[in-house]
Amino acid sequence: MPPKTKFSSEQIVELALEVVRENGLDALTARELAAKLGTSTRPIFTHFKTMDELTAEVVAKAKSIYKEYVLAGLEGERAFKSYGLQLLKFAKDEPELYEVVFMKQGSGPSYESVLESEGNKEEVIKVISWTFDILEEQASWMFDNLMLYAHGIASMYRIGAVDFTEEQLDSMLSEMAQTLVTGLKAKDDDKYHFLNPEFRAKLQG
């Protein structure tokens, strides 16, 4: 029977998350975490066989925190844009966790891996399809392109290169959404729908 410790596995994961928030995923070592715990490394390995196992739990926690951010966006009045704004808020508030979720992808991040890491695509596509009165296939194209745009800004937040206001970000995402819808219309004027006047007025307001 393993020895009892005063730390639960959940507490160890939370403290490991603090280490990552402060210094990044590469700083998460048994020695660093033990210093945070104020003990030897023994409590860590009582609950986790290896540091890789613990790291996987921390990554899962980071993804869970990200999901809380963006799903809150889907509850907004302009859910599609709110989703993008919440992504950017996460990158600004939690730059190290943003890197864990989107920039620590094995041999390196790729177009496909970043979009796959979103994990909420199906929900957002339904919102886009309803909002813009377009097919889900078209909504998927819009989602991919807007996410690439938003992640470009988020990556600049990660390195401290930008500090846009919420109003600036709101305007930037609105303009990009309208540009993408116009692009859909240009692809096939008979097949693709443009925004209805009522929704366009709300978006621009």
C-alpha cells in the first residue's frame, strides 16, 4: 500500500498548473513542483507513476480551462464573434496555457493540429450556419479561416507583441467575419447567401 500524503492528486495537478502558468510547461519538473509543494518529490510519485502522466493531467486541465472560456462566448448575443473574442481573452489572460493547448503539438504545431485543438468546431459551425444563413459546409470554411485569423492575433499576445483593447478586437473580428461572408458570396453568387439586412445592422451596430 502506498504511503499516505497530505496532498491529493487534484492538489498536485493544481500546483503543477501554477508552475506552468508562471514559467511554462518546460519548467514543470519533479524538483520544481516539489519546491512548490514544500516537500520531497515523494508525494508526486505516490499519485503519478511518471512526470509524463502528471503532465498529461496538466494539459487536460489547460484544455478544460480554455473550453470554459470559449463556451462562455457561445452564450453571447453574437455567439460566433464572442467565441473568437473569448479565444483572444484566454490568450491574453493565460499566455502559458495558450501555448500548452495550441503550441505544444509533438514535433511542432501545424494548421491541422491548431484547428483540431479547438475541440468545439461542431458547436460553432451550427451557430455560424444559423447566424449567417449558410450551409454547414460553408460555415466550416468560415470557422477555419476566422480561427486562423484569431490565432494569429493570439500568438502575438503570447509573445507580448500586441495589446489591443476589447473594442478594437471586436471591430477586427466583425470586419473579418464580413469579409469572409463576402468571400463566400464571390465564390458562387447564386449558391451563397449574404447577410440579411437586419443582422448586418446589428453586426455593424
